[in-house]
Amino acid sequence: MGSSLPPKEANLFKVIVKSYETKQYKKGLKAADSILKKFPDHGETLSMKGLTLNCMDRKSEAYELVRRGLKNDLKSHVCWHVYGLLYRSDREYREAIKCYRNALRIDPDNIEILRDLSLLQAQMRDLSGFVETRQQLLTLKPNHRMNWIGFAVAHHLSSNSSKAIEVLEAYEGTLEDDYPPENERYEHGEMLLYKISLLEECGMLDRALEEMHKMESKIVDKLSFREQMACILLKLRRFEEAEKIYRSLLFMNPDNYKYLIALQKCLGLYSENGQYSADDVERLSALYKSLKEEYSWSSAVKRIPLDFLEGEKFQEAADNYVRPLLTKGVPSLFSDLSPLYEHPGKANILEQLFLKLEDSIRTSGCFPGSPQMEPPSTLMWTLLLVSQHYDRRSQYDIALDKIDEAILHTPTVIDLYSIKGNILQHAGNFSAAAALANEARSMDLADRYLNSECVMQMLQADQVGLAEKTAVLFTKDGDQHNNLHDMQCMWYELASGESYFRQGDLGRALKNFLAVEKHYTDMTEDQFDFHSYCLRKMTLRAYVSMLKFQDRLHAHEYFHKAAAGAIRCYMKLHDSPSKSSAEENDEMSKLPAAQRKKLRQKQKKAEARAKREAEEKQEDETTSSNSMKSGKKQQSRPVDLDPHGEKLVQVEDPLTEATKYLKLLQNNSSDSLETHLLSFELNMRKQKVLLAFQAVKQLIRLDEDSPDSHRCLIRFFHKINSLPAAGTDSEKLIWNVLEAERPDLRQLHGKSLVEVNSNFLEKHNASLTHRAAAAEMMYLLEPDKKLQAIKLIEDSTNNTASGNGVVGPIKEWGIQDCINVHKLLDTVLAEHDVANRWKVRCAEYFPCSTYFEGARSATSYIADSSFESSTENGNVLNPEAKIKEADAGALNGTVHIVDDLSNLSMR
């Protein structure tokens, strides 16, 4: 580096490099300018100056200088390396790799460049290149531990675990007998555990166990050691030895479900599907009875038997489990019990048990068969549990009556208002649910969870402005909405995007959905620093686990929701583009291609200039406010030139944008029905026949009985049948493919589409959603049978679900299904009178629903207690007032609010 310079300037060049490494950028710039005064065209100095400016957020100057430096010295590995570092800082990893490879052509044995290249290859999952680069590093510097470990990890990631084991064993062969020293024992122990996990992964279980016994004294993490040994013994079917270790682990943590399940496996008492014979149930009961005697404080050993017990034994175990938790007052009790509702018959047993407990406490003040009097709060917690039970079973009237009684009993318990809000949300009254959530929030203004719950309910009720004001009460001062984005508050952005979508504001909806997508991009980028850190610190098992997690990151539920929301927005934009966007596209289409390109470039330059000017203006305005005591300025946040997403809706081709997100869903959420529904809708709009057919096949593979799968199947072949005869070679090819694939669809064997629809209706005649789908397709195939299709829907019966409750019958229809049917009648079939009749009918089933305008939808659900008159907490019916009051005072409320709550009388 700087070899072409005289000694004085060469020393200055070393100062530049050292200043860059120690982040003394001004000192580095000063040294660079000193060199450039005498040698203005020195390529390496120009490149290093550019790299230094890049760290000072002067990117345009940085790129210009680095390119000038490279142009002046194309054969300098330093210039190419610096160019790669510049690209890496902007996350242009593929371009950075190209630059590093060019640098290595000039200096193939440069350790720093090889190391930087290996990090990028790990980031981009170029695993073959990663192995090759790591091998070069090991060859050049075999006395460095990190190079051995990196080479082994590279082989492991390339699915060559046996080679990774060989590398680690070769590394161990280079160590002294007394290795490791005291300060490296943990790192060496982690390497040994990683090697054992590789042996286990390769199926070399006996060898792994032998290695564990041999190296036990050198492994520091004894808990992981015992867990791994027990797991290997279990796989070797050495059950007695594994059982002994798992019992010792349970002694340390008797609430660990993994240990308990593993203990069941050791005793041959575990079933993947949860089905057990009578003999197995007896043995399991005896096991957990002995564990309960040994670990009486463990909740897991009391809860797990509820999953496999049946009948009277289940009722007895549930009774013993529930009673102490009701006495103690555990608000999360129902969440703990809710998985049991998926087991046939257990919901009815629980209902009988809850009502029995409620009746006994109400009449005698104690549990059945117990002489001990319960505290008054036990009745309130029992009523809360009963209300949640009826909410789960969609019996909202009974649930509301029970929760109202609980509030009347103890009006100071915040959980009661939150649960009542949830019940009303499920019953279809979102505005009342939001008001109750706000009431709960007002009772404890310092509780972030209650604030978040309130915000979510407000967004469900489409009160976006109010929700934002409430959410920012817990953010830092300044640009509050951006704080929510900086904190990666994805639940808020998703709920906000859905709300804007429902209201037709596609710009803001897209803004929120794409913000969530940006968070996942940031998470992917955040792994970069760990590629070198984890190899240095030897946290190898955690590192490999993190990489596997990153590989399936986009399969996460939040990303799926964001991508699906963005696709829907783009499809809606395509179906009904905004007027200004349509006019602009018309004007652009009239221009020649060259002029269109020139105009777009001008627009991009104007946008970049406006953004730069806005950032400079913001920096000038905030210089004084953002300056710290030391006089240094804080880094300013980039200016958002499109806060309302107006430019997002002016996209030239919405379907092309939607396709980008669809590909991500297809790659990461291929087992989701929604992914293929969106694929079908998108490709039908793009006239991509074979891709739409592929989506239909995937839908039928996943769930052939789904109403949506049936709709797509009928719509696709109805569209194909209405197309003109194939003319071009490509059209003929498409027809040939469809004719070849059609016999594979069992539903279409020798049947017309009308017959397919009739068979579907006959098979699912009792289901409202299936009848609605069949009616819609009947109208599509035979428009003259519109009245018959309407009759098919109106003749649907809201049957009683299997497993009736004790208090009353449980109906099958869900509120969202009924809303979808109403929209079908009102929009697709365009029969407003029929839709109104349906609305009146559903209002009887869902009296709290504001959509159906049920009898109880206009009722005020705020408890008539002294809360309403508390001026400090504001008026529940006017949540805006509460926000203003909270803004006027301290964000977390004031002491006199608590004073007022303490004056509430117990009823």
C-alpha cells in the first residue's frame, strides 16, 4: 500500500489507513489531502480518501473519488478492495464480490481481502465459493484457529458434515495435550459440543457418545452437555440411561416441557398424534402422579395430564388444576386451557366444571366438597373464566352477561375491561371494543401492554388517527411516528395497513406493508456482523442455528401478512387506478420511447434533488436542538418525501410490483392456501394461463374441499372454455399442456363444470361457505339461474354444532362468513333486497354486530361505575378527550388518578 510514494508520503498513507481503522476520519482526510497536494492522481490515496468520506456520509463524493482512484491505478488491489468496501457499505454485495475477485487477481494471497470475500459469500450463501475461500485462508495461515473453524463451518453449511468433522479432528491434532489454557476453556468446549452435534447429525451416535465421555472434563457448558448426551442416548434406544439423565435435568427445572416429553419417550409413553391406549393412559397417570408428589410446585406436571386424560379422570384433574389458580387470581388461566378445546368432548366437560364451581362459590362461598371459605375475588375470577369460555364457543350474549357481572362485583380489575373488549370484538362491535380497551388503558397509564392492546382495538375499528396518538404516548420525543418504524413495531404497521386498505387509502396501506418488508430486509442484513464474530467467539452451534433461521426468515407470519397485503393493494390499483396516475400513464404512452426514458430520468433526478435539499434544510433546522454537550451533532434521520404513500400508488405497472412479493411468498410460504389464491388472482389478471393453472393445482393439492379452491377451479376452466381457438404456436402449446394435465384433476373426470359444481354442493350441502361458493359458481356458469343461486344461499340452515353447551345451543355460522355472504349477495349477485333480508336474519344471530346492526349493537358497553365520572381518566365515550388530557399532563398519568381508583366502592 502506498508503495509508489516517497517515504514521507508513504508514512502519511499509513496514517490514512490507521485513521480509517480507528475512526479518526478528519485526521485521515488531512493526511490524504497532504499527499494529494503533491500527487493529485495517486489512485490508492484517492480511493482511501473516498472510503473515509463514505464513513462521513458523503457518499456521492466518495464514489467519485474511488472511481477516479481506480481509473488512475487499475492494477492496484487496494483500489479494488476499497471499491468493494464501498459497495459493501451500501449492501451491494454482488458488486462488492466482483471487486474483491478483481483485487485477488492482482494479489491472490491477500489475507484481508480473502477474509472480507468469505464474509460476503457467507452472507449471500455462495457456499461453494465460501468453502474455496476458507480453504485458501487456512492454507495461507494454518496456525490461526479461526481459519480451521471457518473451514469446518463452511463444509457444514455446504451439507458436508463428515468433511467438517475431519477438519475439526485435524485441528485438534495440532493442539498440545494440556490445551486449552484457562482463558480459552469455554471457547474450546463450544467447539467440542459443535463437533459432537456434527457427529449426531451424521448419524455417528456411538462415536458421538464416545467423544462426549472422552471430552467431558474439557466441556464447560455442563447443561448443554447433559442435554446432548441424553438426546444421543435416547436415539441409541438406551432408555434407562437417558431416563436417568432426564430425571436429573427435571430436578433442576421441573417446568421444562422438553424434559417431560423426552422422559415419556424414554418410558415408551409418547405419541405424536396425542392418541393413547387405555393402558398407556394409566401408566402416564402414574408417572405424572409420582412427578407431582416429587415436584408439587411444578405447573407443567399438573397441566400435561389434561392433554391425555379423558372423561371423569379429565374432569377431576381439571378441577384440581383450576381451583388454586382461581383462588390465586391468574388472568392467563383460560389461555393455558384453550388448547384443550381442540380435543373432542373436553369443552363440554370444562363448561360443566366451570358452572359447577361458579354455582358453589356463589351459594356457599367455597368450592364443591371443600369446607374452606374462598376470598370474595374467587367469584370474580371464576366469572371471568366462564365468560372467556363462552366467548371461545361464540356464545357472546352469555359471555357478556358473565363479564358484566364480574365488573359489577369488582370494577377495579383492569383485565375485566380488556376481556370484555375482546368479546365485543369477536361479536362484531369494534368501536365498543376500542372504547373498552381505552377504558382499561386509562386505569393504568404506565402499562405499555394495555396501551398496545388499546391501539390494536382502535385500528380494528378503523380509528387510525386516534390509534397513532395513543401509540406514541410510549415513544421518544420528536418524530413520533418514525419512532414506531425505528422500533420495528410490525404489529402496528400491519394493523394500520389493513385499516387503511379497508378504508380505500391504498397509498398509506402500501406504505405500512412495505415498511414491514423493509424490516425483514434489515434483519437479513443484520446477520453480516455475526459471520466473523461467531467464528472468533466460537459460538458455533448458535451461529449455525441463526443462519438456518435466517434462511427461513421470510416464512414468518408477519412477512406473509405484509407481502399478501401489498399484493392486494397492487391488484386493486390495477383494477381501479387512481385518476392522476391513469392520466399520467396516458400522456406518457403518447410519447416516443426515448422521450419517455428521458422524462423518467428527469423525474428521478428531481426527486433526488428535492430529497437532498430537504435533508439539508432539516439538518440546518435541527443543528442546535440535536447538538450534544460535547458539541457533536447527532445523526439526523433521513427525510421521508412521501409520508402518505402518494408516489407508491403512481407505480407504472402494479402487477409487476405485486409479482416481486408473490415470488417471495411462493419460495417461503408454499404450504399456505393464501399464497396460491393470490397467485391465481394475479396471474389471471396478467393473462398468464399456465401460471394460473399451476396455482389451481397447488390449491387442490393443499385443500381440495376449500370453497376458495373450488371457486378458482371453476373460474379457471370457465375462462379457458370461453377463449377463442388457439392461433399462434405459443397458444397451441398452452392448450396442449392443459389437455395433458387435465386428466390429473380428479374433480374433472368426464364431467362438465356444471356437474362439478353440483357434486361439490352435494358433498358440502350443510356448510354455509360451501353453499355460497357453489351459488356464486352457478351464477357464473349459468347466469339465467340467478334466482336458484340466491335460493341456495337463503335456504341455508344455521345448524347446531356438535357438542352442545350446557346453557344453550352453539350455532355453526361464524360472523365473518355471514359478512362475506352478505357482500356476495350485494355486489356479485347485485340483489340489494335479498342482501337486506340476509342482514336482518344475521342480526338475530349476532345481536352485537355493528355490521348487521343487531339489537345490542348500539348499546353502551361501558360499565356504569364511578369511572365515568372520573375527570382525570376522561370520558370513555369520547376517547379523543383522554388523549388530549394525557398529552397535557405527564405521559404516564398522575398520582391523583390512582387516588380516584382507590375510592371506588366494591360491589
